[in-house]
Amino acid sequence: ISVSRSLASYINDLSKDTIGEFGYSGIGAVVAGTYPGEAKELRKIMPNSLLLVPGFGEQGANAKDILPCFNEDGLGALVNSSRGVLYAYLKKPEYEGTKESYLGIVEDGVKHMRDEVYHEIKKNCSKMLY
């Protein structure tokens, strides 16, 4: 058994006593979005844990890659893209060097990520709640 699976089992055991009214525990884990196969295994081991999912965007993960981090209801994961959003201005010729221009590019990046992730969840999560 791998270290990650061993830790996931431990987290799952701990989390059983902290599951709230919406079916999720207060104990979660960080699961890389860049390894979808491993994420799928870890999600099965920790069905009631919230997963923080780094790696979206600049690190290479896309919406399809992070899909295994979510449960069938489309919940259970919080996707993070720091560099892909905060430094997107470096790749944008329309960046004017102003605070407003920067914030607009960041906002556009967040909305694009949100829409991309939502599209995949909606298309693939059979028991989506929202």
C-alpha cells in the first residue's frame, strides 16, 4: 500500500466522527489535480472528506483531470489555481499595468476556470446537486 493510500485511510477513519449534516467531514486532504488516476483512488477511500485540489492551470491539470476529486453529486472538492490566475497578466498583451487591468484579468481567469470546471462536473457527475 502506498503512503498516500495509507494516509487517505487514516483520514477516512478520523473523519467518520466529524461528518456534518451535508455529509462531509471537517477533516480533509490535499490531492493533486495533476494525477487524476491517483485522485480517483483517493476519492474512493475518502468519500466524505473535502479535497483541496491544487495544480489546475499552470501546473498542468485541466477540468477533466480534476474531475475524479469530486463525488457523483459534484461536490467535495475545492480547486485551486494560484499561478494560473495571479500571473495570467504576464501572458496578456492587453495588460495596461494598472490595478484595474490586473484585477480584470484575474477576474476573467477565475471565471474561465469556474466555467470550465462546472461544465465538466455538469457533464460527468450523475447525481449533481446544483
